[in-house]
Amino acid sequence: MQTLPKLTTVDTASSQPVFDTTIKRIKTRPVKVGNVTVGGGHPIVVQSMINEDTLDIDGSVAAIRRLHEINCEIVRVTVPSMAHAKALAEIKQKLIKTYQDVPIVADVHHNGMKIALEVAKHIEKVRINPGLYVFEKPNSSRTEYTQAEFDEIGEKIRETLEPLVISLRDQGKAMRIGVNHGSLAERMLFTYGDTPEGMVQSALEFIRICESLDFRNIVISMKASRVPVMVAAYRLMVQRMHENGMDYPLHLGVTEAGDGEYGRIKSTAGIATLLADGIGDTIRVSLTEPPEKEIPVCYSILQALGLRKTMVEYVACPSCGRTLFNLEEVLHKVREATKHLTGLDIAVMGCIVNGPGEMADADYGYVGKTPGYISLYRGREEIKKVPEDKGVEELINLIKADGRWVDP
Ligand code: SF4
């Protein structure tokens, strides 16, 4: 039977139980991707992918820079041909010359062994898909896969993967073994079915080859477009790694999540569910929108879970019949005035009946007091009552008086 994680410890001084609500991340090994470290207890890394063709050197450099400037820490590109792989050398040089070095990961697909070897020279990490790395066209008349046939392809994979592993190992670079539910190899489908187990076994086969060559700079992903499949695959991967004494960091993502509100909710449902269990070291939200739109979603997920704090945390009540001012309007005004103050928690509550009690541990509170008046709080302490039209100004003054204000 599964045991629930222990939520309380006892404070030795007061003998009172202490609730620990912080997420306990599962321990993984640190994997260096250029100047960024994934895993090993480092903050969860945010990544995204440019849409530019890497043959367009200037366009790609500009796109990588745009993403990096809004805090995308690793940028992915795709390299469908040898010419694209060679172009990465120039992209890297231009980035360093005109901006700064940015960790880049390149996606290599169907039978991409030669391409992978070329890109490994120029960038920090190569992503391979076990289902496509040695690609055998599915045979529609096949009814079984014998162990001998299974092993024969396994041997071919080993021979093909070895030079890449050695190259990455000797250069201190990284590899992502990126399994996709939608592109499992035919032999995995025959042996394990279209299941999370098939996804996990695909990754394990590649991991074992890497380990036999003493290469462990590996990050694993188990993406699927259906959230329950993705969640199950990552959980199973964690279990299998634990059973096999492996501790590779995990890259989380829901593929083909779509766009708009549902795309964001779907990505969050998958990524946050796992992060809350302590699973995951780097995340990518995949939206059918410009990649710049993915970064704020990543940071919101991490902030909401208390895993990274990159913006002000606003606590606001939903408003009800007791609300003494236009909550939506006031929250908007407070946010516009204070959103640059990273690290603060600010509450906007509609009334003093429940407001002060429910604004959690916010640093400052803006609470409806009587019609036309609001009260400002520092923590749980009421500081002063001010006319509503002076509320935002006085809140800023209070933060300034506490020395916690910085100009935008
Ligand atoms: S804090 Fe007051 S106004 Fe806001 S929802 Fe609760 S009772 Fe209603």
C-alpha cells in the first residue's frame, strides 16, 4: 500500500505540530546544459522552442535572443537536415558575438544519427526520440515480433547511438531521451502495447546503452498529448528509475496542448500534477502560439506551486454581496502599480468580515472597511483606514515606508 508523505513535524521548542506544505522534490542528478543546470535540486528550468528554420541564421539568432530575454533558460531548435545542423555553428557564434551564450538543445528525428553527430559539435544538448532514432517503417502485415527480431534492432540502435554518446560524453554535453507517446517504435508497440510501460521501456533501452558507455548527462521526457497518459508515464518512469538505481532529471511537458485558455489549462493539469508530487526538473509548455507566450505560463505554474518566485503573489477574494468596492477594478489597479515588486505577497479583499482572516500570510492587505473606506494591513496588523480613492497611493506609501519599494 502506498504511504502518504508526512506533512507534519513537531517543533522541539513548543512541542506543537508544524505543517510543512513545501513541495519535496525527488532527488535527481545535476545535468549541465551549458551554463544552466537541470536537476540536482537546482531551480526548475524553463524552456521553449523557436519556430524559425535554422537555415535562417539571423532570424534564428533573433528568436533565441527574444526568448532568452524573457527568461527562457534553454532554447530548443529543430535540425531536419545536415545543412540545418551545420548552420548551428554560425548561430552559436553570432549569438555570442551579438548577445551572449544561450544553452541550445537540438531536436534530431528520423534516422538522424549523422545529423546528431554534427550538432553535438556546436550546441550543448541533443534531443533524440527513441521511436525515431533508428526508424524502421512499420510493416502492416506483421502479426508478431520475435525476441530475435527485437534484439536485432536493439543491436542496431546500440551501434548507431554509441558514437553520439561518446561524443557528448567526451565534450561534457547532455542528451535528452525524449519519448513521445505518439511515436513509439513498432517493436515497442508489439511488445508492450501503446502504453506508459512501452514509453518507459523505450527510454530504459537508450539509458542502458548510455550507462554502458559511462555517460550519465541525461534528461528524460515522456510526453503525450493526453494528460492522464503523460502523468502515468512519468510516474512509472520515476518508479522504474528508482527500482534500477537511476536518478535522471525529468523534462515535463504535454505535447500538442493546443492554444488559448484550454491549451494552458491542459498543460498545467499535466505539468503541475507531477510537480506537486516532486517530479520534474525542467518544463516546457507547448502552445500553438508564438513561443514567447509559453514562458509566462511556465512561470505562473512554478509560482503557484511555490517552486519559483518571479512575480508578486496576489491573493484576492472572489467578491460577494459583502464586497465594499469594485474588486476587479481595484485588483487591476493594485496589480498595475505593484507588479514589478518581485517577492511580495499582496492581498485585495472585499470586506473586513472575512478578508483579514483569509488573506493568508500576505505581506500587505487592501481590505474593504466601510462604504468609501479601505483598511491597509501589514501582515495581520491593521495599519490605517484611508478613503478608497487614496487606497492604491497609500498602499505604495506603506510599502515605501517599509523600505520594500523599488521604482518600476
Ligand atoms: S472577503 Fe468579504 S467580500 Fe470577499 S468574498 Fe469573503 S466575505 Fe465576500
